[in-house]
Amino acid sequence: MERFTTQFYVSNNCTLTIYKSKPNKKVLLLSSRHKSVTVDKNNKRLPETIKFYNSTKFGVDITDQMARKYSVKCKCRRWPMHVFYNILDLAGINAWVLYKETTSENISRKDFLFQLGEELAAEYKKRLERSSVLSKTTSFPSRQKSAK
């Protein structure tokens, strides 16, 4: 495939666009929005699907950047854990955005995440304190072995 060329594969409800932008790189884009795709007549011959993606991708890039800054991810070999950590990161971002929009409070994401963690752990801390107080106040008689 030559540079700045495009291939299209169309099915009933989606279009796959393959665009070669660099000598060793192809961009593949699956779109259910574009039933027919036009290609620019300039030097780069950029397809409409790629132009649309480039004009709307900023939300994904910003979310990924925010998730990398404060993340719960840690090294593990199990892929379900990676998915779970990613869900937690995105849930934290979504909760922060919703909190800011509904309360009109200007709080940093870092402060919000610390506050969220404190509130989520508060009930656990109370139960832990109650159980430790109960175990200290309740004394059980020690069993003594009878002499035979």
C-alpha cells in the first residue's frame, strides 16, 4: 500500500477505513457513523472518517492523560485486574466531573479523590474501631486443662 492511500471495507452498518499516513504505519478506523466516505483532493488525500476522528478525539486524549496522572493501577499479570483498575480510574474521573458540575465547587481532582477515598473508607473504619473496642472489652475465660 502506497503512502497517503486509503482502502475501504463496507458492511451493512459500518465502514472500515485503512489509511496509510506514514511509510510504516497504517491507521484503521471503524465507523458506524459514515456510510460513504469522501477523500480530500490535496496531497495527503485524507479520508473524511480520519478527519472526523481527529476533530473529536480530544476528549479521549484528555481522559487518558487525566487517568495517567492519578491512577490506582499497579503492576499485575492478570488482565482482569488491568480492566478493573481502568474502570476505577474512569469512575473517579466521571465522579469528579459530575461533582464539579452539580455543586459548582472548584475542587482539584487530587483533593476530590482524597475526599472520596476518606468517605468510602469511613464506614469501614467505624466498623473496625467498634470490633476492636468489643474485643478489648469482652474477655473470655481461659480454658485450663484439668489435671488427670
